[in-house]
Amino acid sequence: MKNIPYNIAIGNATDVGKLREHNEDYMAHFDTPLGYCILVCDGMGGHAAGEVASQNAVEAIRHFLQNGKITLISTPTSLRNAIEFANFKLRGLVDEKPELKGMGTTCILALIKDADLYVAHAGDSRLYLIRDKKIIQLSKDHSTVQKLIDRGILTEEEALRSEKKHEITKAIGIFEKVGPSVSETPIALLHNDKLLLCSDGLTAHVTNKVINEIINVNPDLQVAAMRLVEIANKGGGSDNITVQIIHYTGKSSKKQKKRGPGKLLIAFLIIILLAAAGIYNYKTAIIRKSDAQSETVPSAEKLSETYNSEDSTSVSDNSIHKKLEDHSATKKDKRIINKRNLILK
């Protein structure tokens, strides 16, 4: 377990699994001018091309985000550009080495600055938040089965058995543009929050319930990470398995704090003065409306609704923030990538 000077600690583990000859996953965490970056990439392409894709994507993102001029543009734009830059670099490698044609990689990225969390991703690698012993999936898979789940055609259990479960609709290195999903406003972290970044080699064999239990009963992040990999292997180990667990130990974001009693007292006194002035009824309605919009700490259920709903509009100030925006959600994206045999449609 590594302690990082951002009030976070990190534990991680990766394994080739039971059926693969090579580990095509790649993970890293590093400092940048924007905050601390943690990411996992799941490469694909076979014949070592997947390893080339995931490692080069991570290094390209690292290079882009560690540029000193990166702070001149917004964090969401920087994350989006970093992933597109990695896409450009991978496609350039294919031009140089045609034998790498078809290689690509998923990417799940978390960036932490103070108590703010930004998320960017492409593909079906995932990010979970563990808060108050509840688990919430923050990312939404870019996959064929996820679209079928959204349309009510498949349940989550049926999706795990679907022949289309290896088809993803976004990846780095395959198409001219990635169009990653990026959180436009930061997610406010609370003290003792934990995050899990993982490749689908974990979620193919380990349920959210088990993930939540393992992380909550093992305070040592490294032990928890290794335990998750062990369980995935016992469940079949059909793919490479990579996990990174982050424990946020800093102060809760001020955005999540409720109004203190001082402000309530002032509001009460104002009500009395307004009543004395003869406009009590009119002003009281306005104050009650304002009180109804005060910030509160969102429940785990509210977080889940925010990130997994189809509605991409902003939520009110008393919820965590608007969901991860998928800028191509309104377009009919017919791009399908089969991670097993790289059939491009």
C-alpha cells in the first residue's frame, strides 16, 4: 500500500488469469499539475499487440497530463484531450508497424485534486465508489450489452451470459476519434471514501456485492486488491485481472457540508424582521423555497441514479453532480469492437 501526498493511499494487483498466456492489462498512478491520476487500461489485439496498446496508451496519457502548460485549459478538456492524444499515438504506431493493426485498449481514469474527483473512460473497464459500506458504479460501460440493458432487453444477469458480452463500442487506438465519457464537474469526495478501478477480468467473475464486502472487511488496500484477484481466478480467471483501490483520507468536500446553525439563526431573525414589516407571508414562501434547495450529502442510491440514468442534464445542487456525459450519446454509433477476435463492424 502506497501513501500519496494527496490524502490518498493506493493498493493494487494484476494477474494474467487462468486462460491467457500474456497479461495485456496495464496500470499506473502518477502526479500531474491537475492532481493525482490513477488509471487502468485493458489491451486487446493478441500476439502481444494488446500489451503494446495498453502500455503505450498509459504512457501517452502520462506524458500529456504531466505537461506544465496543461493547467491553461479546464480539467475535463485536458482529460478528454489526453485520451484522444493516446488514440493518436496508438494509430501512429500501427502506421509504423502494420502487424499491430487492430490493437486497442480500454481506459478507466480517476483524477483527484483536494476533495474533487474527475472521471474519464472508454470501454468496459470500471470505476466504483465505496461509501458508507455501499458500492456505486460510477462509470457506465461502452458496450453492446449495456445498450441492451438500457433498453430493457437484457437484465444484468443475462448480460453476463450473453454472446455479445465482449463487444465494446469505444476504445483507444481503433477509430479516428474515441469520444470518451468525462465528468464535466467534479465529484465531491467524503472522508473515508474508497474507489476501485478495474478491468473486466474482475467483474466477469466477482459481483458488486462481493467486491463491496472484500474492500470493507480488509482495511489493508493491498490485501484487498490481492484478495479480489484471487476470487476472480477461483471464479474462472477467463481474462487478465487488474485492480487499483484508492482510500481517500482527507477532509470531506465543503460542497457536501450542510449549512451550519449560524446561518439558520440568521435566517430565523430575518423572518422575524420581515414579519414585523408586514410582508411575512410573501417572504416566507421565498425562504422556504431557498431552504428546499440547500446542499445535502447524497445517499448511495442518489449517486447510483445520477450516474446510471439516461438523462445527461445537470442535477440540482444538492446532489453529487451531473452524470458522466457521453458526448456521442445522441448519435447512432454503429462501431462495435469484439475484444475476443477484434471484429470491427
